[in-house]
Amino acid sequence: MANVTVIGAQWGDEGKGKIVDWLASRADAVVRFQGGHNAGHTLVVGEQVYKLSLLPSGIVTGTLSIIGNGVVLDPWALKAEVEKLEGQGVSITTENFAIADNCPLILPVHRELDGLREGAAGSGKIGTTGRGIGPAYEDKVGRRAIRVCDLAHLDHLEPQLDRLCAHHDALRAGFGEPPIDRAGLIEALREIAPFVLQYAQPVWKRLKKVRKAGARILFEGAQGVLLDVDHGTYPFVTSSNTVSGTAASGSGLGPSATGFVLGIVKAYTTRVGSGPFPTELEDDTGQRLGERGHEFGTVTGRKRRCGWFDAVLVRQSCAISGVTGIALTKLDVLDGFETIKVCTGYRLNGKVLDYFPSHAADQAAVEPIYEEMQGWQETTAGARSWADLPAQAIKYIQRVQELIETPVALVSTSPEREDTILVRDPFQD
């Protein structure tokens, strides 16, 4: 049996939670390999609704769930999420949950810096969630991070604190803020350490054992490829690599472990926060998509911007991330439209482009070239086979896979786990 890597192929919010939950019920281990607690997954299991932002989706079904080293971990947010899920009847133990001991920590100083920067950025605002994720990644590559393993050695943290404070105190002074309260930080870490350390281990070693036993591993990405720090709409991106290749470095397994790469793709396009969005609809149609799709962020509650499906962006995402097949979600949101548009290219300064340019000014200036298709009046909600779908909906799906040059593996027609049309099983070789 193959492993599966799940990534968002747009700007995140593609409905990964439902698909990951569906796959997690058939996996032996689920691994989060990048991002922080800004990435929300909503899982609907029967009557229960679970909102996750840090824990891997497998935890709800008792599947071995692992936070890999590529994640930046807010230990206080983790504790709050664990307690909330336990209150919903989910069992979280050292048997079914593990954290990489080389995970960098998100500290209170990171959250403070995130807010100070965004507040001072003016028109240069990126639209971060203010959770300290970017500054934590900066400290990781700046070699001044405090990591999970350091929680077991707090009496010997002074050299690392010296490096951390040398950087942050200068920044804080620039914002008129006092230096880091070192004693207060140590005390806060000492208080949270026992909770985190009970789950800490070299997870690469555990995953190696799991893989050697022939178990199925599901790698769970956060956000989407268009928010990748290298390949996304820079600077309006997240602070980590969201492409499928990160599953290897962010978990401690080699690139051959990633297996089937499943790109999650909405049947239209949404985006939260600032940045370019060529097919955005700031009219009644965009409003209708948002209302029908309940487009509000899982973590932040922020309203998502909505627009028609952009085949250029998704084709680019699929190529960059080596997507084997896509899961097309929220098809039912398009029910009832007389006509549906799909972006097939862009115009920029009189030229036609079949890709999304790298420069922010060009990204903001491109004009979408649309292909118009007939819509359908029947409902697709709850469909579980091709026979349940209207003919025009099937034509739409077929046209999408032609334009993005990637086959459809799954179609999701509601938030319910069972309302899924399976074209190709990602877990089958």
C-alpha cells in the first residue's frame, strides 16, 4: 500500500479537513509536516464538529498522529487544543500522539513581534494571523530558536537566550517596547514543559519503524501551494514551504516516502487576507459563492474573498508540487448558476500568459481570460457516484482536469465524510 501526501493546491481553505479525515480513517499514521496553529481544519464526524488548528486530523479517530519537525509549535495553543478535544471525548495519549523533539517553539515574544510589525506596516501589511508563526520560523533559520528538546534543559538555556534576546531586544526597542522578560519566559516554559515533553521524541525514528512495518502514512499539509514562501504570491505568503516536497524534510523521512500526492482543489477559488487574486468577484456572484460556501476561516473567522476557478494557478500548483491527482471539493456550491466561468489564461501588457508571473506588480496587474460554461440547476449535494451528478457538472469536472493537466481522484459533494465520489484510491499503488 502507498503513502499519501495531502496539500492544498490554491490559497488554503480548500476543504482539506474533510478529505484528510476521510483518508486518516484508512491510514496507520498521520503526520503534520509544516505550518503552525494558523491552519484550520474542520472535521464533521456524524453529529460532532471538530475544529483543529495544530493537531493532525487522525487524532479524532485514534490514529497515530505526529507533529513533525517542520512545524512551529505554540505549546500553550497545543495544550488548549488538546484539552478542548478531550472535552469532546477524544482520547489523546502518548500511544497515539507524538511531537518531534526538534520542533521549534512559538514563544510569546513571537506573537508580540507579529502584532507590532503588522500594526506598523501600513500599506505593506501581509495579513498574518498574528500568531507569531513568521517570527518563529525566522528564529529557526536564524539559529536562535528554542526547541521542544530544550524544555528538558531549561537550567542550561542561557546561551540560547542570549542569542534570542540580542536579536529581539533590538527589534523591541525600535517599537518602543521593553526588553524580553527572561525570568518570566523561563518560568512560563518551566510551567508548560511537562505537558509538552510527555509527547516529545525523535519522531523520524518512530516513523522509520512505522514505514518499515508496511504501514500507510498520511502526510498532512497546511495552507496551500499559492502561500508557499518560494512558489506563492510573495510577499503575501506563509513562512514555510507548503509544497509536497516539504513532507520529506518536515517529517524526517526521505523523498521516496511521500507517495501519492493529492492536491485539494475547490470548484471555485477563495483567499483569506491580502494579496493578488485574478478571478476575485466583488459583486453579487462573489457574495453568493461566499454565502453558499460558508466562506469564513476556521481559525480566524475572517471572511474569505471568492472568485471563479483559476485553472492557470491550479495547473501551476500541481506542476510545482508533483500532484498525482486532485480532490475537487465544494462542487455543490456551484449548483443553480446559469453560467460558470473558468480562467484559462491571463493578459498582461498586451501579452497572453499561461502561467502566473513572480513579481507582485505583475500578479496584481494580470487580467483573467475566461471560458464560459453552461451551469446546472439540479443539486450535486450528497452525490456519491457519477450517476448522481448532472451531466453539466460532469462536463465541468472533465474540463477542469483537462485545463489543469491533472486527473481528478476524488469529488467531494458535502462536508460529510461519506459524500465522496472515489475515482482513484490514493492509498492503492
